[in-house]
Amino acid sequence: MNREDVRHQLWHPRKETKGRTRWWWYGCAVEKEEIIRELDMMQEAEIGGVELQILYPLQADEKEKSLQNYEYLSPGYFELIRFAADEAAARGMQFDLTLGSSWPFGGPFMPEELCGQNVLPFSIDVEGPCTFYKDLTTVIYGKVVGAVLGKMEGAQMMPETIVDITDHVVDKYLFNWPWGTEIEEIDIPAGLHKIVLFVSSDKKQRVLKPLRGGDGLIIDHNRKDSLRKFLEYGGDPIVEAVGQGKIQNFFCDSIEVFGHNWTDILYDEFRKRRGYELRPYIYALWGEIKGMTDQVRYDYQKTMAELTVENFFQELTAWCHEKGAVSRIQAHGTWGDILQAYGAADIPEGETFSAFDRYEVNTVHRKLAVSAGHVYHKPIISNESFTWLRFPRFVVSLENIKAAADSIFLDGINQIVNHGYSYSKDDDEKMLAFYASTNINHTNTWWKYYKKLSVYINRVCDFMQRGEPVVTTAVYLPQHDIWAETPIADTHMCMKLDERLQVACIDGIHKAGYWFDYVNDDVLKNWKDYGYDTLLLIECDRIPLETMEKIREFAEHGGRVIAAERVPSKSCGRMHYEERTAEICRIGSEMKEQGKLTVTSDKFESLIQELRRVKKPDVQIYHHPDTVGYVHRRTDTEEIYFISNVSINDIKEIIKFTKNKKGFCVFDPMDGKEKEIHQLNIAEDGIEVSVDLDAYQSLLFVFGQDIAFPSVEREKETKEKCLELSNGWTLEIPQKAFRKEYDILEGWEREPELKYYSGSGSYSKTFQISESAWQQLQDADTVLLELEHIGKTAEIYVNGTFVDTIIKHPYRVDITGLLKQGENRIEITAVNLLINRMIDPEYPERLEETILPQWPYASGGLNECRKERLFNWREREMVKEPYPSGIWGKVEITVQK
């Protein structure tokens, strides 16, 4: 590949790397004509595919308006999915489907015995000796899955005194009808004892906010038969109705289950996998059993972890393959080995949640998914992007989205799925919007300009899906400690890991230039198959003996091992705990004595200092490592680096590419143009480049044997103001029959009749260029039009020629060669944010005060839910004044020499 090849590929990126979008249909109340219209608009915006998610209704049936809500899995439901899939295929767009109605997986067809269970402990203190009986009717509610009696010393139960009394907990009858629960008479020995019952509640989680007909219990994520029951009714009929092969990806959203901490197959699976019975030691899952609490908790959590990976994540992918599709899965929320869970998918998917338009490693929702993709060799790692990017809604700018996309890329994601596109037949006040969405659809004011970002995303993903990631530093995940230290719970492994490792530690490693992967026991078991040369052990106390032996083997073959603060010193689980722990301690001590393992005083600066001592960063950002990051990929012939400045500041940066001495080229994937460099030093250990990075600018560096070194351009020595254009502008907004001439520019939200206006406005100015000013322009290398403030997007024309659309800082465009001596004209079409219209007191609220017969739910509670998700009362509470709109402040023409 040479320089022209790179340029050509930037301008003609592969269509399969285009961004996708989640597409919400509310109540399945959609029409075929509107499906066609919206797919056409997505295609025009260069969106490459849709992920259809059909969920709760927002509107009542209105036959006169052809508005009908179709039930989950009804003939109309199937017909509309089939139609949308065919129309997407006709446009060359990918068509994916979220299984289920809303989330998590479940539905009306799920039998109670196969649904997720929520077990809670219930304890009774008893002083013996005595005979004990207890009527628990109305005291506990649900099925008792285990009950034990044990003597207490202090706060601990003595293991040798524990008695399984589950068989003594029986039904209590009223008129031959099971009415409650009681504990039969049992003899209590002398001393203080505790009776503990674990009760599986009959109040089980149901699908959250489903489509009509989709309500029901959620699946048990630990049981294969539970998942298969769901797929039998909620998957197979869809494939049969739509046609096998028409749905490319089946998608599973994040695992948002609450309290699911038990499964009826646990006792049998525990015995087979852990080698002893759980029930006698069940109290350890909540309280303390002397000498074994963390061991039993580990074995319980480890068993639950294995079951969910095998019976849910891997089984879901197997079903997708049976149906001629691939799986795309968000694993965050699970209690399993998180890398195994993500890695079970054909396409692991992360998520960007909240205001992540900044440079920071996102462990919880992204970096773990990326690491799983790397270690399990998944070439595409996607991301649900821009969820809750700003709260309240409708204040997100294209600049926010661009910065958030770059943050996503810097974690290693290489496929974007927008969150997202709401089906909304009307473009005005009747628009529909998702409650957690960035509203990237035709109802937004800046939708016309989204294509610019869409093309950018396509270009970056094209290059980020090439070759393989280059990662030489590994961070071992302390999952075993989390399992051992967590009582019975639906453990959110991602969040627990993030809390334990800490953002400051992980960011410190990343921003020191050490792009890393999280790794697990699977990776260390097969360390020879990977390219890691450095392993970091952080907050790791417990480790399987087999893994510790592999770490020693890794070090003996030249790998560097660094432990922050301490070396792992405990085994995992109850079986052979003492002897395995002793061996782990022995290996750790020997490795330290032999200089094969270094222990740092902390996991922050001391750890970074040790990293710098043993290896050079892959890429070194000299001046702004807190805002400039990188991704490195390698093909058979090229080294590809994505570099991004995620900040509002223009900067001058020096970047060193270690071990790289090939020729290279530098392009901006936003405009596809080659970027100037100002300094080039080729040293023995790599190449050092000086480059200007604009605010929120990203660059692609491509190194290759057939690429010549770029020419070094001198830095522009001066920038001078040539013309002041801040005064004498005219604003016209035909939609509002508004026209006004401004001596001093100000935002149009200051005009009473435009205060709540969201849309576009056209600014124009005619001005003269004198002979002296013309000479100054002629002597310049570059002529720039610079604006101090834009709220929030601006389309620039000079003398009738389109220049560019400004969607982010810096607010300047290159207008070299477009001016002329004498009379000139500049036109700027500005577009503001949607929030101003949404907080307008006159904006119609359409929630019916009474429950309508035609409303699909005859439920006041669900009407309240509908209000929360459809209307904009939160925006009105949180935003009291309109956002600045149009242009204001200084407008100048400057020249660079």
C-alpha cells in the first residue's frame, strides 16, 4: 500500500464498516410507507444497517390514522419485521434484530420453574438447650431452597456443628390447603445457635416495559433449557416467518437482571464441579462460617459463573449459528468470567453510557469487551454508542457525538451502533423519542449534517478493522477475589472490577503509552499463543495454582511480571485449599528472589515507573497524554495508528512511534485530506513526529514499506487578523417570517419570537476588500474565516461557493482562493439544538388524563411509565433557559504566512 492507496481507501471505505443504528419501534405501531422513508433517510446519511428493537407502545390505536399496535409474535408483528428486513436488503443495509420484547429475555411462555430466581436469607437466633418450633406463615414468602442450624461463637458459625434441617421446613395447611410454612420441632443443643433459611421469592423479575403480549417472567440465565424454551417461542417463529438468513445478527442487550442469584440446578452442578455438597455450608453465602467463608462463596460464584457462560452465552451463539446468523452480545451485567462471556459472542459489544465524550478508559462498558475480542480473536468489536450522552435529552451536539466516538475508538472498539433512531412518522411536535437516546434521527435539528460524522465513522472503522491489534501489556483480572469476597448476589462483574482496579490506576497505565488488554486464566494458560511481554497483577490476592504456575513459566521465558503492592498469596475454593495456597506462596517467593517478579509500592505512580523501567511505550505522547490517545493495529504490510485529541483545545504535539522506522503518511479521516507534519526525527528506537492537532481532531498514521516519508512543512510563523467582520449581519428565518439586521451579533434565542425556536437560520453579510487588504490576502499561505461562537452547527458559503460545515471546534474554515478584490458575500446557515423547542411552554403535551379504551394497556401504572418515556417534563425541570443559538461574538478573516 502506498500513499495514494491510503487516500483512495479513505475516500472509498468498505460499506461493511459503516456505522449501524438501533431502530426502535414503539408498540410495533409502524407503517410500511414510513419504514421505507426512514430506511431511505438512513441510507442517505450513510448508515449501513439497523438493529431493530420492538418495545413498549407510546400511542393508543387510532384506526382513522391507521395507527395499530401489534402484539408480540402476532402475524402483524412477523409481517412488519419481514417487510423491514426485505427493504433493508434491497438497499444493501444489514438487518439485525434484538430478541425478545424489551429486556431481559423472557415472555409469557416462560414457565415459573425455568425463570430466574431471587434467593434471600432469613435467620432466627435460638438459645439452647430447647425444643424449637416456628410458624413462618406470612413471615417468609416463597420456596425454601436450603435451611441449616449451627452453633455460633461470636459472629461465626462453627462448621462442625452445622446440621442440614431443610427437611424440617414443611408446608402448613389450612383446610387441607397449603397455606404457609413452618419449622417442625427440632432439638437445639446447649449454646447460642442460628437457624438460617434461604428463600426463593415467588415475586420474580418480569420483562421490563415490553410490547403488548410480551410481558412475562425472565429466563434463568444459568439454565440451557430455560434459554432454549425462550428461543423455541421467541426466536424460532421469527426466523421461520422472516426467512432464514435475512437477519444477519441476533442481538442480546446488557444483562439487566436484578437479584437473580440462584438456579434449581445449582446443588447438582456444584457437587459435580466443586467436589462437595453446598447445602450444609449455605450460610457462608451470607454470613461467616469459621475458616471457610470466602472459599464457599468462591465455589458458589464460580459455579454460577460457569453455568451462565456455558448455558446462556455460548448456547445463544450456538442457536444463532443454527439459524444462519451470528450473535452480537453485550455481556456487562453478568456474574460470569466477563471475558469468557463477551468472548462467547461472534461480535462482543460494549456500550457508551453517560457523558463519555472524553478520553478515559471505560472498563465497565468497553475495555472488557475489547479485551475479550482481542483474546478470543473476534475481528469486530461493536459498541452501543451515545446512550445518555447528555441528560436531559436533546442537548447533544454533533461535536459531543464526534468526541464520544473518538473515546470509543481509543478503547479499541471498531464498529459503531448508534443509540439511536426512533421510528417517528412525524418530524414536528408529534415526534417520538427514546428516553435514554441521543435522538440521532430525522427529527433532530442537525440530522442533515449527521452524514459528515457517519462518513468519518465509516473511514475510521474501515482502518480499525484491518489486521490485528498490537498489544503487549496484559492486566490480569482479579475476578477470583470478587467471587470469594461477594456474598450471594447477582454480581455485576464489570462494575466490581472497575471499583477494585480504580480508574486512576487503569488510566495511568493507558495514558503512559501502554495500550493493554485485560486477560484471564484462559489467556495465561495459553500465553505462548499471544504477543504479551508484560503481565500486571493488580489487586490480586487469590489465584488458581495452575495459573500461578503458568505465570512462572511466562517469566522463565522472558516475560516481565509486575505485581502492584502485593503478590497473590491465596488459592481459590475449598478443595485442597491449604496445600494449594502454600504452593502459590512458594512460587511467588521464588519468583521475587530470582528477580522474575517485581512488586511495586502502589498501583499508581510506582507501577508506572516500573513499567517505564522495563519497557518503552508503544506510542509516547509527549505533551498532552491526558487528552491524546492512540490505537495500534498491524496488517501483513502496514502499521496503522489512530491518534485522537479529545479536547476543546488546539495543541502542538510530539508523538513517538517506538520500533517503527518505515515511511508513513498522515490523514485526517474527517475530511480525507493529508495532514502536514512539522518535524521528523528518525532514531534507533523509532520515529518522532511533530504535528498540530486541532480541537477534537483525529489522525490516521499509516506506516508501510512502500510509503515514502512525508515532506516536512515549516510551521506557520504568524497568524494575523486581516478583516473584522463582526458587525453588519442580516439574519433571516423564513419559517418564522423573521428578518433582522444586526450591528452587533447575538444569539437568536434573545429574540422574543425566537426564544424557543429550534431549526436553522441564515446569516449573510456583504463586505468590501480594499486594495491593501487584498495584497495581504495575496501574500498569505492560508486564509481562514474564524467565528468565536456557534450554537451549534454552521454551513459556510463564500461568494456562492460551499466551503464546509462546522460541527465542532475549532470554529474556522479555510477559504483560501475564494475571496476577490472588491465586493464579497458570506452566508452562514446556523442550526441550533432541539432542546429549545422541547422546553417551550407551548409545546403540546399529549398524555391523556384518563385511560383510553383503545390504549393497549388498561393500567394507570404503565401510563405513568409512558409519561416518563414519551414526554419532556424532565427537560423542562432541568433546563430553564434556551441554549444559545446562531452565531455571536467575533467574526474575522485571518491570514497565515
